[in-house]
Amino acid sequence: MWKSVTNSRCEFLGFIVLVCLLVGTTLLSAVLTPSIAIAQDLRLDRQFPELAAALARRDPIAVRNQIDALDPQSKQRVLTALHANRWNPSGAAPGGVPGGFAGNPFGNPQGLGGSNGGAAGGASMANFSELMQLIESTITPDQWTNAGGTSTMNPFRQGVRIDPAGVIERLDPMKIEGGPKLRNVPAPKPDNSYSIISLSQLGDWQQPTKLRWISLHQLDRQLKEQKETGLGAGIAAELLGGLCRIDYVAYDASSREWFLGGPAGNIVADPSGVLIHNDLKLPPVLLEDLLSIAPQVLRNRGEFGCSIDPDPDRLVTAYKMARQPASIRNLRRDPDGWAEEWKETLGRQHANIIGLPGDSPTGYALLIADAHMKRLALGLEPSVDGVKNYWLETELRGRKSSESMVRWWFSCLQSRIPYDPDKKIYHLESPNVQVLSEAQMMDVKGERKVSERQDGAADTFAKNFTARFDALQKAHPIYGRLRHIFDLAIALELVRNEIDNGSGDKFEVLGNPAYAPRLPIAPKEIDSIVATRKMGDGSISAIVSGGVSIDTRAIVTRLREHASLSEKLSLERSPGESNESEDSLDKSFWR
């Protein structure tokens, strides 16, 4: 069930029909498993025999050629079927392992069944990385780097990866004006080397709309049905019907369903390969994140997030080194060389995921957003107007200290949430993210404590980052995903509270930890985020820590009654809109 509310004329992008794996009847003996046997009944091999043959041969070039030749409606149908069955047309699973089935990160040439098959565990239900690979290998593949183009797809555009030991590595250090110097600065690419890549082939839900309602209960039932047939989530489910911002949480008393509402559709791949709303510059809300945090909010009711912290013993050693006279002289002569030596002495920082599994992709996203914020604070990432980095703020205040230990962390912004108590409509009218700051000191054991002396530069950075968060999330999509995670947590807490009070039915998949997606490798460590800068009166160095803290238990105290909300909104389907076709296995879960 779905609807959209829009004041502008939407171009027809076709409709998507969600189906099973496209494999010919005569070829099923090579790849058929119980999870995809339903494909026989649909006789899709008769509709796309050449594509079925190319899939069976595991010929990525032939598969792409066959998909490119399809009409828009058939292409949508095929792409959704490939993703639901975790088939990677490029012929390799994530990480480059041969096999063709992306559902198994270790490759499974015999099919999707078995202990590591695509039908096992939460990882097969939602996997954003696999969706990115599908898009890269089937939609305008000549524009991606693996075919000589200029774009590449990856869930994170911050130049990071997890190595086999669980270390988060940076791949592209940058030199930013107002920050310290860095080595190995990459040459900038000319602006004309980029292009926006349309993803209109993905489905009907790509139609742009100012307000789309996503039914959490219908999505929950659909995921349950897909799990029972051995399928992963479809493309529309992975991207929550194209939802790109959560503006409303609303209840339909007639169906006992809870909905998320906001602008949707119009999703493109931006110049660096990120999926974003073409106008809002926000990424889509991810099923991966919804499934990851729902157990913590709906069942455990506790704080979740992450922290990035230095090793106490190495911290003591690093600061002893920093106070040696020879080290101080070296700092004045060669701040960059001194920073590298200090960073090596300090070693890596611990990357801790809190309240979520250690291999949670959502926890990893929180770590990346947190690390990116701290790098931006130290001038290692580009900022936006109105948010000066720590060094520039320090110079404005004429700070004299030679060393600084700062903690910055993301937390829930304590702004009021308007709601209509009768119609049960909540309005998330602004971002729920803020950055907080505190200066720290270290005792003899390396334990960090709050310093009695404030750091005005650190506090000002935190304040400005919060005030300019809208602009920052447009410049850096990882903050858009961070916003969605905060909003999802708040929305789920509101829904949980209402369901506990009798408004709506409990979920079967959402909130069940068995369906939470998992990464192949859990992040454990990250390079220390330290820097030094030569100031007018000497040099100062800084080490930062912090994390993300999301605690929704006090959300109900933020509610502000706003009875006229219901006059602005409608949960009815818009005229002229229709459901997906009746033969679709993946029914629409939005209005």
C-alpha cells in the first residue's frame, strides 16, 4: 500500500515489480536452491531467456548487455530480482571473491543455500554494500572506475576501509586551508570529470514527492514473507521507499499501523558515487540502519553509539615524550615531523561500538561520522561557511597552551518535538543531532578527566557545528546518514511508547536481533586523530576523543502539544497513484 503527496508534476519513471531469480528452467539444475524455486512458477526464463543464460554462464559483460537492452519496466523487475536473490552481475561477491552471489561474502558458486548462503542470518536481509555493487555493475557501468570511468560506489565516501585485522584505514589524506600540513596530498580532479548518474531505472518509488508515508508494519510483514522464501530485501525496501528525510511519525488507527513520512524519490549517484536526493543532497534512509538499531530501542531500551579512545598506557608515554626538552625543540623546528612521531608513539585509538553488535554496519557508520567530525575540527577535512576549525578558533582567542586534549561527541539535541495527541502525529521539524565539547586532563595512570579550565575554541567549534549541521550534511553525506540514525532511533522510541500503550501491534522482524545486518569484519582500531599547528607564538598540538551517544529514553519529555498538525497532513493515498502489480512478490509498503 503506498501513496505520495506532491505539488509538482512527476515524470513517469516506470514501475518496479519485485520477483525471484531469473534462471531458465533447463539451467536450474546448476544453481537452483529452495530459496529461489519460486522462479520456476513465474516462468521468467521464457520472458528473458538470453539473460537467464548469461546469468547461468556467470558472464558479467553479457548480463550487462542484456540488462541495458531491456525496456524500463523490465529493467526494474530484473534489477530488483537480482538484488533480492543477492546475485552480483559482476561475477564476484564483496571483496572480489569469485562466485556471483553477493549474499555470501566468501563466495558460494553452488547457489544461495547452505550454512553461508544468502538465506541465512540478518546479513542477507539487508546489505547496503551489495546494493551499491548491483548499481555499479548494471547502471551506466562505463561511468564507474572499474570500467575506466571517474566514479566509484561505496557506502562511505570518506576514503576509509576496514582491513582484515579490523583496523579502520584512511585512503586519501587531504590538505585543507587553515589546517596542519599533510603528506601524500592527492591531486584534485577537474570538476568536469564528474557527472550525476541517474538511477531512474530502480523503480516507481523513485518518483519525486514532498511527502511519502512508509508503513513500518507493512514493511515488517513483507520482510517476514521474504525471509520465509529465502529472499533478501528488495531495492525499494533497502532504501525505505526512497525516503530521504524523516519529517513525521504518524499512526493510522483504522489499520493499527505506524508510518514514517518525509520527502522521497529523486535519488541519484552524486559525483563521488554516493546515493543522494538530487535536490536535498541527503542520502536515503537505510533499512540496514533500521534493522540494526530497532532491537536496541524496541527491546533493550538503552543507549547506543560508539567511542574513539586512546590507549591509556600509550597516552602516558606520548605525553612524557612531548614534555622532553629535545621534543619541545623539535616541535618548534618541525611541527609536521613531530606530529608524526607523536602519533606513532600514541599508536592507534580503540574503536568501540556501544549497544550494538561489534560488527554492526550502523555502528561502523557512527564511527566514520565521529572520526570525520574530529578530522574536520582539526582542519583535515573541508568545512562550510560558519564552521571554523579548531586551529583558527584558537588563533582568534590567542591561546598560549602548547598541548590540548579535547573531547567532542555527538548527542541528541534536546529540542522540542511538536505532536498531535489525538491523531498521534509527531513532527521531527529539525535535525536531532548536536556536538558537545569538553576539555580534558590526564592523570598519572593515563585516565582522562574533565579539566577545570574550559577550551573556548573547542566549545565554539561544537556550537557552530551544531548550528550549521544542515549545511554540513549536504557537504558530507555521512552526516546525513548520521541524522537518519538519530531520527530513526527517536521515531522508534515514539512508536514503542505508543504500542506499549495499546496503539498499534508489535513487530516480528523489526526489533528482532536475528535480523540485524552484520559486517564481514568488525572494526576495532583507528589511527589516532592528532595534529599540530604552528601558531604565531609557537606551536600547539591536539589529540581528540569522543564518540556518539544516542539515548532515546527521555524523548517523551521533549513533546510539545500541537493539535493543528493533523490539519496539514493526510494519510490517504493521492489521486492517480496505484499499487505495484499483483504478481509482484515484494508488495509496496508505502502510501
